[in-house]
Amino acid sequence: MAPLHHDQKSRVTVRPLTAEDIPWTRELFVERWGGVVSVSRGVAHDTTALPGFVALLDGERAGVATYRIAGRECELVTLDSVSEGAGVGAALVDAVAGAARAGGAVRLWLITTNDNLRALRFYQRYGFDLVAVHRDAVARSRELKPSIPEIGLDGIPIRHELELELPSRLLGLSSTRSPAC
């Protein structure tokens, strides 16, 4: 089930992340995020140790997503597309949502920062809802990852973590199903 439909999406294939992908993902994460550590809600994640998916566009690596399942929740830890507008991001989120369902998760959520307007636009178009603003949480994240800059995209100070979640109907769960089931 794909909430977004792209004309070029048919060229995108997704497969599980493998050990052979780690050098490429490491290089991508260092280039885009200053390292392989990602911090969300006070937890530091080694993104190269998480399960994930690689998107291929015409046979070439075009994106990666990593996630972690804890109990009945799945956190989308990273999502990177090197070919924006081609359906790579949507295909990767689709794959993570499938892994979440298969892993018994009833909630798919993520954290982004207040400066990442492109990500906010993408996630909301996909169907994610903003469910919490964790004010000044990035100051605490800098204690775990000092390389997080003070000023982010478009000159916006990076201060807050924004929590988004995919409604259960888009995750493929019945709206009457509760997290306790």
C-alpha cells in the first residue's frame, strides 16, 4: 500500500540492506549527517547496525532507510534519498511499514528537526501526522552527538525534535485495533 504515487516509481526497487551496503551507507551518512550516529528522543543509534532497506533506481543505489522495532513500535530512524522526486523515499517508507507490520508493530513513528522543512513536507504528503513537539530536545541530543550544528537548513536554528507517526489506517492496520491487541 503506497499513499504516494509517482510516475517514475516503477523504476524503483527496494531490497533489504546487506553488509555489502555498509560502506556506501556510511559514506552517505557521514556526508549528509556528519556521521553514522543518529539521535532521537535521547537515544543514540549506530545507523550502520540497524536493519534497513536500500532503494535502487535503474539498478543503482538511490536511497536508504533504517529502522528499529521495540515492542509494538517501529521507529523510522533514517531516510535518505539521493534521487528526490523519483519515488525513492515513498518506496523506502513503504518497505519499512511492511517490516513494521511483519514485526508486530502497531505504530510507525519518526523524529525530525524543526529546520528540516523538506522532510516535513515529504512525511506529511506521505500521510504522517505531527503528534508532538519536543521543545529544545536538540540541546540534549548534542550531548550525545556534539556534531549537530546550531544552524540547519535554510539558516533555521536547530532546536526542536518533531515527532510524526503514520496513522494505523495507513500502516495497514484496522482503525479499531488498539496497541494493546
